[in-house]
Amino acid sequence: MNYLVTGGSGFIGSHLVEQLLKKGHSVINIDNFDDFYNYQIKIKNTLASIDKNSAFEFRDKETDIKNLVSISKSENYTLYYQDIRDKKGLEDIFKNHQIDLIIHLAALAGVRPSIERPLEYEEVNVRGTMNLWELCNDFTIKKFVCASSSSVYGNNEKVPFAETDNVDNPISPYAATKKCGEILGHVYHQLYNLDMIQLRFFTVYGPRQRPDLAIHKFTRLISENQEIPFYGDGTTARDYTYVDDIIDGITKSIHYLENNSDIYEIINLGESQVIDLNEMVSTIEKALGKSAIRKNLPMQPGDVQKTNADITKAKTLIGYKPDTNFQNGIKKFVEWFLRK
Ligand SMILES: NC(=O)c1ccc[n+]([C@@H]2O[C@H](COP(=O)([O-])OP(=O)(O)OC[C@H]3O[C@@H](n4cnc5c(N)ncnc54)[C@H](O)[C@@H]3O)[C@@H](O)[C@H]2O)c1
């Protein structure tokens, strides 16, 4: 099959590309290597995803990405250095390929920066996503997997969070753009028969995790004997999901879409194991064999108190089977971190 992956040089995207290529599929990756974090990390992600781990000589961003585009090209893989906000640029790509299904992961992620740059989040996460759906119409592409987020639940009081819960109360611009994507996605499904699964990922971690996310940031700071910013009293809690389990959920969603029609589903992908901040830090300390120096700070605006996924629907509908508990996942993450 020919899959178009957006954001295929990011954390989750690069794992997905790697998995799809291993299974013998063709992949087109659209990524603009945005400056949310260092582009060199995304170059390394891309090289790892296509199994080209040879030394890469870094010069400057434009030259490096141009080189990457040319060395990565193969019969089964094409990388486009392209912004999803540019519909004309996307259209030229769609003209060149027969696309069976799109997995849309490109986004401005991150809750806190969305409070600083809400308009940019809206442009990328809403307008950019709509550009893809418009092109699905123009090029008769009928299958679409879209990354949503557990952040749409806001400070939901009821746990675990189920897809049927009311999500009208997001508490960050990022969460609102993801909710907006779910609503507009339904419109494209209803009006144009676009089969779609919206996946609400619950805090994803593992090798290549974004450096801005707490597990990666804390691991780096603890290993460098620096203070970690410890927000709140340590009772905030997350349902952390190991990246291999997320990839399992995405590939099973693809399979479900390919074998069914008239689909619009929203599905939680979590681990269903809730870990509070104190336990998260102590698990990293144990894996690193080092103690953290905590700098206590107040809770951050936009941060939710707790996330906890009800994954009954994912299990019954698509056969999702997460199997990495937090302790094992952190061990694997720390091994990767110390090796890189
Ligand atoms: N990592 C998590 O814990 C988590 C949780 C919930 C939802 N998500 C969602 O999953 C998806 C992937 O997240 P990730 O953690 O891999 O993030 P990431 O930042 O590592 O990956 C996103 C990729 O999209 C690309 N991108 C950003 N803006 C773009 C644009 N305008 N045009 C083209 N490409 C663009 C970036 O360069 C990056 O490579 C995102 O949609 C995110 O919102 C992630």
C-alpha cells in the first residue's frame, strides 16, 4: 500500500514510518522540520526510520534537509520538505502519487507553547489539517487516520476518560485545536464520505521522544546533575503510553479503515496505568541510578491534573493490545537515552 504520513520525521511519525517500511509498504513523508525543537533531531529520526544510520555531516538547516531528501529517496520512500499550511505545495505532491491512506501526525504539539502562540497553532493544526482534507476530496482519497490528543478531556473529573465523555471544556489552545480537528473531521466524513479514525493519544514516551516532554527533559537534567522543575505537589498524574503501543494502535486503525467503510470513530490510545509525578521521577531515578534535584514550582496554566484512558473501545473495535508497563518502558527509554 502507499501511505502518506505527515510529520513522519517527528517522534511518533518516525516510528510509524519505520514500521510501515518494515512491512513492505511505500511511504511518502511530508514534514517541514519546524523549529519547535532542533531540526537535527528530526534528521536523525528520519535516518533511523529508513535504516540509514550512517554518519551525517551537519552544516546548516537548508543544506542538511536538502541532502537528507536526496539520500533518503528510494523506491519505497520519498521525503518532502513541505509545510502543510501551503495548499498549493501539497497539491503538487498529491499530483505525483497514488495515495491509499493518510496518517496525519504533523502538528504543533505541546500545551504550554500553545498559550504563547495560539494563532500559529490554529494555522497548523486546523488550517493545515483542512488543507489535507480538501485535497482528499480533489484526489478521491477515502481513508484518513488523524492524531488527536487526551488533552481534549481538559480537567475531566470522571475517570477513566471515555470517548463518550463531554469534551467541551479544553483548557489550552492546543487542546482546542485538536478538538476542532475532531469536529471538522466529522464534517468531511459526513459530507464527502471520508472514512476517518481520530486517535486520542495519551502522553507518549519511548526512544526519540520529543526533548520538550517531561520524561525526556527530566532524564537529561538528572543525568547532568541539574535541577528538575517539579510543578505542583507531585500528585498530578498521567497515563503514559509507550510508543510501540501507540504504533500498534495506529497500524490496527489503518487495518480497520482498510477493511470497513462509512467510518468515523474517535478512539483513546493509552496504557491504562496512571503514574503520578512523584512515581515518574522515582522510576527515572532508579533507571538512571541517580537522584533528582527537585526545584519546586507552582502548577503551570494549561496543565491538566490527571489523564487516564478508558481503552475498552480500542480493545474491542480494533484489537488494540498495549503491553509495555511504565517501569519497563522507562528502562527502554533510558537505555536509548544513554546510548544516543
Ligand atoms: N507525543 C505525545 O505525547 C502526543 C500526545 C497526544 C497527541 N500527540 C499528537 O501526535 C502527533 C505527533 O506528535 P509527536 O510527539 O511525534 O510530535 P513531533 O513534534 O515530534 O512531530 C510532529 C512533526 O510534525 C512536523 N510539523 C509541524 N508543523 C508542520 C507543518 N506546518 N507542516 C509540516 N510538518 C509539520 C514537525 O516538524 C514534526 O516532525 C501530533 O499531532 C501531536 O499533537 C502527541
